[in-house]
Amino acid sequence: QGQLVESGGGSVQAGGSQRLSCVASGISFSLFDIGWYRQAPGKERELVAMIGTDRRTNYADSVKGRFTISRDNAKDTAYLQMNSLKPEDTAVYYCNIPSWATSNRYWGQGTQVTVSP
């Protein structure tokens, strides 16, 4: 059974930066697209960024130019570098394989990011 474990969250002031990590186990990491998702209180979970097996990336409009997704296949790890953080970025952040996310097959515990004004 594969799993993905998120870390790196915490509290930061607006304008600050944070880097999230997602370590995979039990899967052939390099063969999968990886997405970062977030869920703010009272809101639906949304896709924030995705990186393909070919390292192509795409981003939600709300984070374009501020967030960068990357991956290190040798470490079975994906990252989300978040700069110029805003209070509206406050959420629990999750990483997942898109097909697992769509089918609700698996969700990890996530990591909380709190941005204060």
C-alpha cells in the first residue's frame, strides 16, 4: 500500500515563505504525476499545483508566480515552495497522486499552513 507523508507546515507572517515536502513510500514514485492540494476551513479541497513525470508543471491561478512545485525522484520526494504568502493561503496542504485524489482512494494527514496578516 503506497502512502505519501506531508511535512513542513507551520505559522508564518504574510509575505513570508515556506517549503513543504511530500515523501512517498510503497510506490514507484517516478512513474506518477504528483499534485499538491489544499483545504481551507469551510471550503472544498482544491488543486494548487501539479508536476508530471516529465516535470511539466501547472498551477492554480491563485498561486501562479508565488508557488513552485518540484520533485526529486532519487529521494521519492516532491516539494512545494511557497513565497509571498497571503492569509488566504491558510489551509491544510496535502500531496497526492491525481488519480488517487479523484477517486478518494487515499489522503494523507496533510500539513497545516497558517499565514497571519
